[in-house]
Amino acid sequence: LTGNLPREGLSQARLQLQLQQVDLRPLMTALPVTRFDGSVDLTPLPGGADEGWQAVADVRNALAGRLDEERLPMDQFAGTLRATPDSFVADALRLVIGEGDVLVNASYAPDGGALDVRGELRRLPLADIHGQLARGAASSVSGTLTVAGALEQQLVFDADINSDRAGATSARSEAPADRWDIRRLQLQGSWSPTHLRVSRVDIDALGARIEGSGIDVALPEFASVAAHVNAVAPGLTLDADASMQQRSGGGTLSMQLASAEEMFQWLGELPLIGEQLPAMQAAGAASLEATWQGGWQQWMDGLRRPERYPDLAVDARLVSEQLRIDMGSEDAAVIELDNVNASLAGNFAEASLAMAGAARMADRAATLDVQVRMQHDPA
């Protein structure tokens, strides 16, 4: 660490931090192994220290590697940060990872809360970040991310990231592309202290596809929620469409579990996520169809005073010819359903429930043939 502090003042001051083979691991065992070389220079702006300061960094890591190998996936970090009484600016911050990089330009004005962040991913090799992302992950991804606006008014965000199908093979992984590719991640919308709006979301990654539109949430108390979302994953399709306010609204839900075995196998193999889940196994299929009418506050109030909300309505049906779920632990029972057909219709004041089929759990078995009609008595 070297510096210069003239007697005349800070206008000619300079502070330089020189890094030579710096390893973060000895500081804390949870930190990655590194070998940093480079420098960080802190100097006043050309107009003097009263106008602000700037920091210029250029740091390289000779031991870059994957996070699961207790390394830091950073080959180089370079860029300029400037601070003035009115703003903070990040100019051409560049993070190099393998053969790709992330470039960020940003500015923030504290007085008005104006924020402008623009990022660009250029052939970013996911396989160089974590070993599990190397299991057939796309060789690299590229795209843009932007956030702009005022913190106390509205921020508009836009993300558009896509797989580089023709990208060069990662230097640290030669795995071919397959279903674990991150093919597309697109998100457009805005946030303010009173509203979250997502006009479009399209995620095609890790073997699943999620599409959504018209997502509108009134903040901070969720006075209204609206969304249309459909998703497809191995063995599963889901479609949901809802628009609910406190005192009105409704929605529909359709879920088709075509293969429980495929879905649970996919969940267990998801990079980074699968290893955190219990080792559950399943087989069979099921479907759920549901519609409902009424605002979310009405449903909550209807629990206490059902007679006041006769217009609330739900109509749901669950069907499964055969479904077997093993929770994956010695003390958890295996649940089996055969030819199950269950339906629920009505509201808190009056409802009907019907169930037919067979169910088994551990050494207990039951044949279901139930029809129940429920009616609330105001007295």
C-alpha cells in the first residue's frame, strides 16, 4: 500500500493498493482460494478532491476456478468507479470469466434517486462457474440486463439472455449441450413502491419452460393480484389465470401430472437445486382442474362469516388412476392412490365433497366412497 499526501491539500493526493499473489482463504476458511495480482488506484478527479474521487482497478486471479472447487470464477476484474457529491458512477466494470465476460455501466444520483444500470453478458461460460452447471449446460450465454428510473417513483427492468448455441466449448468443460441448457431468459416490467408489473416473462431453461404475461401486483398490501402463467416441465404441465382484488375476482388452475416419475427425477437432477431436495420417488399420474370466484379478502372474511358471502364459489376436481409417492426417508410412509376421483364445489356457506377410490399408507388401507354435503348454520 503506497500513497502521496501533499501538504498543499488533497488535489494531488494518490493512494495505490498493490496486490501480489493474494489468497483469501487464510482470512476465512469459507472464502475461496485465490491468487490476486494487480492494483487499485484512488485519486481525486481532475477538478480536485472537492469535485470527487475515482478508483481505477485492474486485478487478475491466477487461480480462477469453479465455486464447487473452492475457487473464485473470476479471471480478471477491471473498471473505474467515480464518486462526486451528486452521483456515483461505475464506468466499464468488466468481470472476465473464462472466455466470456460481464460488462456493467451504472450511475446513481442519491438526491433524486435516479438509477441507471446496464449490463451485458458476452459468451459467459456457465460451466466455469459451478461444476453442476457443466452437466450439459450451454457452452455460454449472452444478453443484456437494464434497470432504469427513480427508486422512489418507478424502475423499468428488462432482461434478455440467450444461449450461444454456436459458442466455443468451455475450456473447463467439454460436456455437450442437452436439456440442462439455459436457452432463453426474458423478463420485462416495472416496479414502484405501489406496483409490480411484469408484461412478459419467458424462461426456457434446465428442461422446463415458463411463460407469463399480465402480471400485476398492487403493493405493498397486495390489494390486487393478476397473472397468467403457464409452465411445462418433464412430466408436468400447468396453466393458471387469475385476477383477484380484495372484493372481487376469480381464476382458473389446470395441472396435468402426466408422469410423476419423470417430474421427480427431473427435480432431483436439477443443477444446484436437486441436491438440496429430499430423495423422493414417485410413479403414476394425476390431474387437477379448479376454478374459483371471489376476492382474496372475501375468502378470508368468509371463514368467519360464511353467510355474508354467498357469491363465493370454488369448483375443483382431482383425478388419478394410480399414484405412488415415496417420501424418501425410513420414517416416512409410502402413499398410494388407486382410481381416485375427488371433487369439491361450493363455498363456506354451502359445499359438497365427493371422493371415490382406494388409498394405502404403510400397512393401512382404505376404500373411499364418500359424498358429503355441508351447510353453515348461522345460529
